[in-house]
Amino acid sequence: MIQASKHRRSTRSSKMVSWSWKTRTQQILQKKLVREFLAEFMSTYVMMVFGLGSVAHMVLSKKHGSYLAVNLAFGFGVAMGVHVAGNISGAHMNAAVTFANCALGRLPWRKFPVYVLGQFLGSFLAAATIYTLFYTAILHFSGGQLMVTGPVATAGIFATYLPDYMTLWRGFLNEVWLTGMLQLCLFAITDKENNPALPGTQALVIGILVVTIGMSLGMNTGYAINPSRDLPPRIFTFIAGWGKQVFRWHHLCGLHWLHHPTGAPEIGGLCGI
């Protein structure tokens, strides 16, 4: 009898702890800022998995990938991200877009680090996912070497790199311009006092915008136009074995590539306001 009584108390206590944990978790998830963080995390993850996967196809297999496919995958990846989080956080998926919205007063600055952290974590996890899924294909293509440049380079699957004919500052200005065009068109698509996209079509129209930028202006820099798209996967490649060369320009000099994925899009975002 004593043992049975102890067992019942133990079971009751376990249920109470479980119920208390579930209640606390639900209360946390119901907080608006937490929901917005998770929304940016999930939407960025969705966009990046589709986008990076298409780049992996293009780099590792000419049969299964193409530049057109990369643009379509990133465009429709953005559209799916908007569906995932559009009504929760606005589905920025881009630190430059978040920065511009804060500068305009559309979003409080206290939310800026929350949004960007969600975007960066989602992008980093997407890079890790693509690395895991394509690991054997990467090693087969490169002969077991993780190269940043050269005929069997695979770092470009995860982040953007300048071609030989581009200089650092031309690349920087290119990204400023493209990000400005992105932000200008985003505001036009969502401006209810002008000629916005029809209700329910915003995700598709924004996806078409990304495809258009890539198809018309993406050759020079790979159109990162987004620190959240470029920097976390670059950090992942550094950790995964590509080494510190992923942060160096043209693999030859000590100029850190961080000028490109972080500075230019924010400036471009402000230019598009």
C-alpha cells in the first residue's frame, strides 16, 4: 500500500511538472517578439535551403543545375518564406530590409537584433543542412578537397565570390545598387497608397522581383543583396573546413570580404527608401 501510494504521488508529481513545462513553453511562444524571431528563423531557413540547394546543383552537376534554376529557386524560395512568416514578422529574411524598416520607423530598433539573429541562425542552419545533404557529392566533385577557388572550388555553393574581372569596390558599389533596387521595389509592392500587389499575390510578386534582379543584374557579384544570405553560410564554410580564405578577397590579399556582405546591402537598403 505504501509503495502504491508513493507511485501515485510520483506519477502525479511528474504530470504536474510536465504540465507546468508545457504551460511555460506555450506562454513563451505566445510572446510576440518570440514569434517574430521564430518567423524570421523559419522563413530564412526555407529561402536558403531552396536557394543553396540550387547552387549546389549548378556547381556539382551541370546536368541538374543552371543559372536560371538558381534564380528561380531563390525567387520561389523567397516566395515560400513570405508564406511562412509574412503575417507574423513581415518575412524580411534580410538584415538590410530590417535595417531599412527600422530607419523608416516601421519597426522599433529594439527588434532589429532579434530579427537579424533569427535570420542569421536560419541561414546558418540552412548551410549546414545543404552541407549534410550534399556532403558526398561535394567530396566526389572536389576529390576530397574543400577549395575556395579553382576548377573544383565548392565554397561558392554557400556564399558569393567576385569574378576575376571585378574589384572589391566595384563589387561593393554593385551590391549597394542592387540592394537599393530591391528595397525600392519592395516598398512599391507593399505601398497601399500607390499601386501595390493584389492581396494574396505579394509573395509571388516579391519572388518574381528576386528572379528579375538575378537574371538581369546578378552576374557581377552573385547578387547577395542580403547579409543574412551571405555571411552566416560563409562562417559555416570557415568552420566546416574551407578555412579562413573564405574571408579573403580573390584568395590572394588580406582584404576581408566582410566589407561586401555586411556593409553594402545596408547602404543600398537606405538608398532604396
